[in-house]
Amino acid sequence: MRILLVEDHAELSRWLAKALNDAHLSVECAMNGADADTLLHTQEYALIILDLTLPKMDGLDVLKRLRARGSKTPVLILTARGGLNDRVQGLNLGADDYLAKPFELAELEARVKALLRRTQGNEAVRLNCGALSFDTVSRMFTYGDAALALTPREYAVLEALITRAGRVVPKEKLFAEVFTLDDDASVDAIEIYIHRLRKKLEHAEAGRVVITTLRGLGYLLEAQE
């Protein structure tokens, strides 16, 4: 699940990106409004974290242009401009949430998770497919009664699949959610992580889950009867 972080303070950007990566989210960074606007023309993101005071293009202008293109991608404004007028203007332009600096990381993570759940049309705390379970609050996978140990990329692929359990997910869609533009990888790299996940999902006393390949269409996560 890819997030675009638009923040011109390099140290804060690195710190936030690391924290969100540790929370199993794939983060792409833009350091100014113009670069963010270009990325939002060509890439899809699950969420945008947007500072307002940016070089080259103000954050409110980035937001205005995004909504003018008809995008419904959720936007969390994160800024030191915490005055009432700025908050009202940002929300009126289509922001989904507003967090003023300084802030607590735990609150930011909670707001990010809430926006992602809302966007997916999934307010349920726990997603289940056979013996596989995903807690959308703790962001932990369990298989049967045990926690499922996953690498960050395995986690991202499995999250994309379980949020669409029973539906085919194209390989290109998985790639876009798992990898950022900075990653040196081809779309076929997804096959490596699908293979690893299948090995980890092989053993279950009941409710075994399988990932089925549908040639030319994508991958399907389903419980094996």
C-alpha cells in the first residue's frame, strides 16, 4: 500500500518515511509541491500526507489541482500552519484530515490507519479468509493461532490480496502497491513474493488459504474448502 509523503524538511521526511515503513507501509517522498503534482498526475497512491508550506507550489494548490482532476485519494494535511483559516480552507478544498505540527507519531499512525480503512470501504477491525486473519488496527497477520512472520514486501503483497479476498488482483496492481518509483524492479518481481507466501501458507490444520494464479488476469486469495 503506497503513500505519498510531501514534506520539504529532509530530516522530518526521512524520519516519517522510516516510521511508516516500520508500520508496513510503502512510502514515496516528494520534497516540493511541483514534484508532488507531477507524481499525482502519473501514479496512484492509497493516501497522501501533505505539508502546506512547500517550495515551487503551495500544498493547498497541490490539493486543489488533485481534486480538480477528480481524484478521491485521501489527503492528510500535516503542517505548522495550524490556524483556523488554514484548517477550514484545507478541508473545504477536499482534505480528509488535518494534523498540526508538532504532533505525536502514534496519533499520526492512528489517523493514517483510520483513513486507509475508510478508503477501502472497510471499517471492520479484522479481515478473515479461511485461517488467515488481518487486524487492521494492529496491522498484524495471524494464520491459525500463530502470528505470521513476513518480510515487508511479503506483508505488502498479502495485505493487498486479503483486502480483496475472493477477487482477482492484477499483477500490475500488486506491483504498484508494493514497489515505489525508486525501486529497481520489474513487475515480474511480484512472482517471487507470491511464491514465498505460498510456502508460508502451505501448512494449516483447517481453513488453509491458497493464492491462485489466473493466467493473464492476476492472483486470487481464497480459502481452500
